Amino acid sequence: MFKSLKIYHLLFIRLMVILVVITIIIKIDNSSLLFTQVFLGFIALVLMVELYFYVKNAFSIYDRTIVSILQSDFTTDYSKHKSYSNYINLFQLYENHKNRQNEEVSKDIVYRSILNNIETGIVILQKENNDWNVFLINDYFCSHFNVPKVSKWKYLKNQLPSLCEVIEEQDFREVKTSLEIRVNQQDTQTFAMQTSRSEIYGQDYFIVLLDSIQNVIDKKEKEAWINLMKVISHELLNSVTPIRSLLQNLQELVQQETISADDIADMKSSVAAMLRRSDHLQQFIEGYRKLAMLPSPQKEKIDLQKLIDNSLQIMSPLFKKNAIQIINKITFNHCLFVDAQQIEQVLINLFTNCIYALKETAEKQITVAAEVRDNRFFMMITDNGNGIEKEIENKVFLPFFTTRKEGAGIGLTLSKNIIEAHNGYLALKNEEGQTTFTICLIEN
């Protein structure tokens, strides 16, 4: 019965009992009942002492619980406390803070694990009393630069002065630059550095990201070689496997004592098939040779408007054959030092790619536009085809990758290499209902 009562109920009952006892003592006005008065006085004193310890115990539970919350000490399990029902709201508040801290600790462990497994050097600084302290250094940074996990900026500066001096020179502002850092007392390496600054709940944080440029290049080169070897292996197997099978068939035929007319026909068919596969393999190798042995551009001053018009003129029979409307929005002349023959080859490759992309389109259009911006010449070639599938969008510049049965898969790769040899770039923008190739050439 009493277990279901709240603390204020029990406190009220105790006070009432004490008041009743005191009232009885006051009402007794008879010397013959002196012993009774003394006994009741003793009972009242005991009740008051019990009330004192009851209140003290009640408030001590509040004090301990609140102190635990303030100090983030959630080691006590109050769910088994004998007076849990009397302090249910207090204990629920304690459990809520405990669960919230557990969630924050779990998130912190996950975030630190992610940061420590990223192959990018990360340093996070925290500002305290106008001084910067190290809030976090990930494992990659420590292992790559061979520095311990320090807690003070001055200690990190002693370990990596070349990095810290650059940051101090920029006055801890957000920058994106490159710098050279000596690693493990050996040769210096070039790193790309990006910094950012943020304020969270009135606390300043400064984040430094460091990437080894050589590591980035090595990773890209490795990925490119792996992709290239996959394509080469695929092409070689597609040619060698059927040729070997046909040769085995021919070997069986020539070992026969008599060769029938049907066998001779099979032999002719097998030889013809091997020649076709050999021609395909030769074309593949020739395409690889073109990519690997691209000559350096022989630059001369060229009117790009005239170059584009010549390319359109060369492709005009194919445009007419495929009923493609050409929209030329270039209305100005602009001269650049380029290799006219190579740039013309790029334009023809891109126009050919557009023709193939427009096969399933009813009203076919190719739009050519250009602009000069920030000392750069941009030319955009857009077709209104169905666009490129998202799954293969990042493979279009891969050597020998093609979706056409008759394609060699080197056109776009060769075009990209030519533009890059001119210190420019070739980019693809794929949207629903249209595809745009952008050529960027830098003014000489």
C-alpha cells in the first residue's frame, strides 16, 4: 500500500502524525498523566528525528542523481533502486541523459574510426582562450608525417614547422593551396592543403586537410592501368579464343585420310573467320598504337571559326544522310595557336559520336556554340539524343570502351588526349534529352 505513495504523500503523513502527537501532549492537562506526556514527547522526538533522516535521504538521492548528470557519470543503475517509483521522473531524466551520452559516445567512436581510416591527413584545432589546441589528429597524418598525437599547437609546430608556419602566415583563414613538407627527414613532398573554419556552439574549430599530390596521381594511374588491362584482356580473349577453336577444328580436318567437299567448305569458312578476327585484333593494336604514340601538336595560329566550318563541311554528307539539322551559334572569329589537323580530328570524332547518339531520335539536332571567358576558349557541341546511361557515363573516355558493334572505342579517348596535349580539357555533361561535349582551350 505505502509503496504506491509518492514522496510528498509520505512526507505529509509523517507531519500529520507528529502534529497529532504534539496536539495530544498539549491537550493532556493532568499531573497523573505525566508519564503519558513524557512518553508521547519521546515518541514525537523520535518521529521528528525519523522525519529529518527521511528528508535528508530523499534530498540526497536528488543531489547524487543531479551531480551524476552534471559530471556525466552514468555508472549507477537506478532501475533497481528500492524507491524507484518515488523518484521515477528523476530517474527517467537520468536514463535519458545516460542514453544520450551513450549515443554521442557511439557516434564519436564511429566518426573517429572513419577519420582514422581515410587516406587523407586531418588535423582539427580548437580555440581556447585565444590559443589553438589540437582537438584531433587522425592516424594517417601521424603515420605519414611520423608525428605523435600531440594536444598543443606549439608541440605540433615543433614537429612540422613547414606546415604550421604556412597556416600561421594565413592567420588561420580558409585557404586552398599546395605546399612542400619534408617527410621523415627525407626529401620534400608536395601536398594539396585545404582548410576550413567553423563555429559550433560558440566554439571555434579549424580543420586542415592534407593530400599527397603524388599519392593522388599514383592512385589515378593505377586505376587507369587496371581499367586498361581489363579492356585489353577482354579484346585479346575475344580474338584468341575463337581463333584457337577454329585452329583445333582445322587440325582435326587435316588429320583425316580423306577430305570431303563439306570439310573443304568448313576449312574455308574457318580461315575466313580467323582472318576477320585477326583483322579486328590488328585494328585494336593499331588503335592502341595511335593512343600510345600520339605526336606532339604542331601549333600554328588558326582561325577557329574557319576550322569549325571546315569540319562541318567534311561531315555535311553524313548529316544530310541522317537528316540531322546543324545549328551553328558561333558568330565571332577567334584565333588560337593549335594543331589544326589534330583539333579537326577531335571535332570529327565528336560529330561522329553525336550522329550515333541521334539514331533513335525523330527530330535530330546538333548545336555548336562557343564563348571566350577568363582567357579561355570554350566550344560546346550538343546533341538532342537520349543521353548516355548513368552506368557508363564515367567510362566514355576509357580506352577501347564502346557501345557500338563497329566501334573501336578510341575516338573519345584520342580526342581527350589531343585536347590535353594542347593544355586544355574535354568534358562531358550528360542530361536527359541532350548530351554536351565541352572543349576548353587556354589562350597562348
